[in-house]
Amino acid sequence: MNQKYITRVFQVIFYLLGGLILFLLVRKVGLSKLTYIFLHTSWEWILGAIFIYAISWLLRTWRLWTLLESLGHRLKFLEIAKIHIAGFALNAVFPAKIGDIASIGFLKAQRVAFGKGAAVILQTRILDILTVLLLIIPSGLVVLPSQEELWMARSGLIVFGLILIPLSIMLLDRGQRIPRLLERLEQGIGHAILKFTIAKIKDTYQAYHRIAFDKSLLFNTTMMSLSLWILESFTCYCIAVAVGLPLMFWAIVLALGLANMAKSVPITPGGVGIYESTLALILSWQGYPLETAIVIGLLDHFLKKLFNVLIGWPALYSLGMDSRDILTLLTKIRKTHKI
């Protein structure tokens, strides 16, 4: 059985799993109740949610622009916005965070070296996880019973500690001994693909080292990240009000944060099914009606994915890519050494 066939099988499984979870969620609510809720949804609040989510994208773009500028690349704000949302559009449709890898390729087309592009995309993901944790822990302490508070604090500290491990390694490596070690390793290897991989790891490490040691940059990008995740929470809050279930804001922050942490594991394309079910379970755990919580999760994820796709796919074409180019790009991503 060849590798291509196995890859296709896994892709089909990813899509089927996402579809199955969505089917079970809709079945749990019931078509009649789902239709009733949609018919009585306040579209003014839905438009407000879309507007707030759009503002959060300005912050996402500004954050990426700031990180790139710190590495000496002053790209146009609009170009960065197109690259960033095009990557999110690909992530919304394809599994395994393909959009993140594609974004590195888009940045390379703008003369950003592979290592620097990988470093800034990696940092945006790390900042997202850190800031989501910073919001989850206090929100859990506010809305959860005392037993769950302890569990939440412990879990948050464990994840936080795991994220700090690579940062701690960098702090101990102020003299950049690791890049010199990787360079010697690269010179002593004859295998072309392995040699290329080590070189890219070295470039990424060096670029990330520069980002990690810039205290002002870390503070500014963390504040941007906190702001955009608060806006994402307000987006979900508007959707909850739209369907007639105004929630306590901290309850949404907790549910939204845990749902995003859950979908960060690429089990289904774009975290479809995983996000909605996690958000609904956390809200129902806090005493809110499960059926309405499922609708909130479905609407929240659908609107955000729709926004990313409707803006992101035209952005792909604006970056000079047609359907054939996109398929070629995805083929290259499967063979990462060719990017």
C-alpha cells in the first residue's frame, strides 16, 4: 500500500469524522428546534458579531506585521493581511494546519526567508495559546465550582509549563550554541533532504531567538493577542444574545478558550465538530441549555469560518494563485522540502 493511498484514506477519515460530529450535534438539537432558533435569531446582533470579528482580524494582521518588522521585513499591511487570512482559509478547508505551512510559502514569495517566516508563524500560534490560557484560568476561577477551579488551575499551569520549555532552552542558550551545533551536524550529513531540513531548523531557531529575546516586542504582541481574543469572545457573546441566550461574559471566555485549545489538535479539517462540541459541553457544564449551547457553537464557528473563506480565498487569487496553483502548493506542502 503506497504512501499516497494511505494519505488519501486519512484525509477521507478526517472529513468524515468532522461531518459525523456535526450530524450528531444537529441531531441532538433536532431540526425543528434548530429551525425555530434560526427563525428567531436577531440578525442585528449577528451583523454586530461579524463586525467585531473583522476588527479582531485587524489586530491579527498588525501582530504579524509587527513580528515581521522586528526581523527587518517591512511589508505592506494589506499584503500581510492577505497572506494571513489566506492561510486561515486553507486551514478552514484542509486538515493538518496546511494553511500555516502555506503562509510560510506566501511570505517566502515576499522575500522573507523560510526560517524567518516559520519563526513568525510559530510565534503567532504560541502567543495565541499563551493568551488563551491567560484568559481561561481567571475565567475558570470566576465561573466554575471550587473543585473544578483546582483542576482548571492545575491543567493551565501544566500546559503553560510545557510551552515555557522551549523558551527556557532559548534563555539558557544566549550564546547560540545550538545553531552552531546544527551547522556542524548539517556539514557532516550527505543526505540532501535531511541536510535541507536541518538547515531550515537552524534558520527558524535563529529567527525565533531574535523574537523571543525582544522584551518590548513580546509585551506589545501579547497585548495585541489578548485584545483580539477578547474581541473573539465578544463575537461569541453577540451570537449568544442573537439566539436569545445572553451568557455571562466570563462563561463565554472559558468555553471559547477551551474550544480553541481542543481544535488546535488537527483531528478534523478546521477543527469542525471538535470546536462546536467542546464549546457546547463547557457551556452546558456551567448550567446553560445544551441544545442552545450547540446552536451557539455551530453559529460561532460557521460565521468565523465563512468570513475566513469568503475573504481568504479571494486573497489567494489576489496573491497570484489560481486553482491549479493552489493544488500545486498543496502538493508541495506534502513534500515540505520543496517549499
